[in-house]
Amino acid sequence: MDSLDPADWSDLRALGHRMIDDMVDHLQTLREGPVWQPMPESLRAELRQPLPRDPSPLGSVYADFRRLVQPYATGNLHPRFMGWVHGGGNPVGMLAELLAAGLNANLGGRDHAPIEVERQVIAWAAEMLGFPSEAGGVLVTGSSMANFIGVLVARTASEGPAVRQTGVSGRGLVGYASAAAHGCLPRAMEMAGLGREALRMIPFDADGRMRVDLLRQRIAQDRAAGLRPFLVVGTAGSVDIGAIDDLAALADVAAHESLWFHVDGAFGATALLAPALRPKLAGIERADSVAFDFHKWAQVPYDAGCVVVRDPTRQIETFGAEAAYLRREQRGLAGGGVWPCDLGPDLSRGFRALKVWMTLSVYGADALGQVVQAGCDLAAALAARVDREPELERLAPVALNIVCFRYRAAAGDLDRLNADIVADLQEAGIAAPSTTLVNGVLAIRAALVNHRTTADDIAIMVDAVLRLGRARAAG
Ligand SMILES: *Cc1c(COP(=O)(O)O)cnc(C)c1O
């Protein structure tokens, strides 16, 4: 065998065309199928095979994909997937992934067009955030990584680049976030070697927004105890209920206390694209860094997270590396300015930027803003329906696109009942909300993220909750 390329390209070409046809059919007929179905044990067993030493025809491996994998995926393409905060993807992004894999570009560095595409995407992100045009940033797997980068850049900004040599131990660095902040933030503190206790989780108010008065108090207490506050994290779209911290007030506190102001806008930052929602995020344009995802509300296929840093030199000071084998030149392929490997922990990186660039270019940012607005409108309508139904109870205010509610029964364990209703809905393939705890109570949580979801889908989900709730409550 000479290479991994086929001897006869025409078979590959024909199969490739069929794969695209099949996947387009899949997208076209999504609504008719179940949202999700569990993978049968027999098929899981079939998937477990020793390392294949001998070749198999692509056609038969593709048949395995069609039989073993495709029917048992997460379901987040489906209009009635409302669980967690999952993006629905889009067909343009899907094709972009094919093109990106075709080029197989490595975006760690060097001088080539795919990196220019990523720089353009970062410039668009900065524009969306209202950041200055010199802002920098990098695409990463998701907001977990983007928030981690934010914490590390904040650490360097506070302690100076020498902290990379000496480490953080014994410095008494402490940061602040809402108690409603995503779990990836305490984890980022852990991974940064600061320890999760160094992230002070500040209580939130009835609307789920960080109590700014308690933040100020805690900073003063920590300073009095000889600690070094360095970071305030604002949440723009909390994972439980979609609450948005008072970002302008947090920016004021950060400025007054000389702290780095980072915003976790994993899905909420996308609301900047919807003119009626943009004011809710006022203050985000004053952040030092923002983490958000293109793969959630912006509908780009997984994975596509993004961190944007107002002052790009801070990011380079945090990650820039000099290694002989990564030597930069003024000309040739080793030129090309700042390399993305100097902006985060990854060296080899794929061409994530293409699916973002093509999605934004084809649909336009305004259309994505309309998707975001539609999700919020559906959430408001769902909340109104919940409020009208005597058997349902709403458990949290609706700031954006997330509605938390539960089925009420006269007696019995309501947490168990509602968890069962959600599992019933999922296993029947009718709809896939998820659950969370709101004030210690188990909630059915519907996050309206998918661009395919309609008012009819909401009605089908609520009707099914009522039906399943009555059946279970009747025993
Ligand atoms: C989803 C989410 C994250 C984590 O983002 P990933 O892309 O899943 O890594 C962080 N913060 C919030 C508020 C989120 O909703």
C-alpha cells in the first residue's frame, strides 16, 4: 500500500456524496423522529471491539455508523431538546466541518489563511462585545477552557509574568463570583493551583444576581485578613435560571478595587446580537476578558468556545513561549505575527474558526440575534402557560431563555415525581428538558436554545408533562 489515499477515488467520492445526502435527509426529517433514545445494551456491546488490525471497506464502517451511532446521539439537533444549554448546530456549520477537515490545517501557528480566518472571528467577537478593535482572543473547546484562560490571564495581570516561574503558592490570591456561577469557575481556580476555596462564592438575590453589597464586604474582609483579591467574575446568563449579574456595578467594583473583571457569558453573551436584549448586558463592554461559546446559542456545531481579552499583551504574557522548534521568522511559513499557541495552552489546534466564520457569514449576526430573541419569547410564553396551569408551579424568574418549573401533586415526594416525569419524557422521545435545583427544590428546566423550536414544541412538552404528572400522581 502506497498511502492512505484510495487507489480508486471514484468509490470514495460516491460514498462521500451519499454521506452528505444521508445527513441532509437526517436534518430534514429530524422532527419526525424521537428526541433521544437510549442505546440498547446489545449495540453498545457490538461497538466494543479489539483494535482493528485489518482493513474494512468504508461502506461497511459507514453502515455501522448509521446503525450503531447516528440513532443514539444526544438529540440536541431536535426542536424539542430543551436540556442543559445545548446548541442545535446548523447545516452550514456541518459542511464547514467537512471543508476544515479536508484542509486539515493546524492553527497552532505559522503563516496561513486559516489563522487569518480565526483572527477575523475573534475580531467579530470583540465587535459583538463592544471591545476595542485591538482586543485579542482565541477559540477553544468551550467556555470551561475559556474561563480557565480568563483566570490564568487575571493571575498574570495581578502578579506579573514572573508568576509563571515562581507559581502562586503563598500569595493569598482570592477571586469572587456569584454563588450561581458555573462549576467550571471553581474548577478553573483548582486547575490554576489557587484552590477552589480561593473563589469566594457571593450570595445572589431573588433574581439570581450576585449581591454587590456582599461582594464589597467580602473584598474588604479578605483585604483586612491580608489576602490579595485579584479577580471578579460576572455571570451573564447563569446556568440554572439564566440570570445576568449587574455587570456595570461589577465593573465599577473591579475598577475601584483594581481587580481583573472577567465575564462568563457562555450562552448569555450571544444575547448581545438581539437589540432588545442587549441592554441587559450593559457593562460587559468594560470587562477585561469574556468567555463565551459559539456552540450554544450561536448554533455553531460543537465544539467552539471563545475567550476575548481586552489587552492582548496580557494574554501573550500568560501563554507566550519560546522554544527552538517554534522559532519565529520575519518571512516564510514561520512568520505571521502572534501565533495562537501563544494565547492559550494548546499547541496543535484544529480549524474551528471555519464553521464559525461560515455560520456568521451565511446567516448573518442579525439572524442569530433573532434566534436568541425567539428563544426568549418562547421562554416568556412557556412561563405564562406554567403560571396559568394550576397543576404547574414556576420556580424561578425568567431573565432570558430558561424556565424552571415543576408538577404539583397533593402528596408524595415532589422531587422524585418531577425527576421521573423528566426521565419519562426523555425515554419516550417526546421532549428532553433537564432538571436542576432551585432553592433546594428539584425543577424541570427547559432551556430554549435550539433555532428549530416552535410554540407547538413547547405545547407538546407541557401537555406531556401534565399527562405524565397526572398518570404518576394517580399512582
Ligand atoms: C455551558 C456553560 C459553561 C461551560 O461551557 P462549556 O462550553 O460547556 O465548557 C460555563 N458557564 C456557563 C454559564 C454555561 O452555561
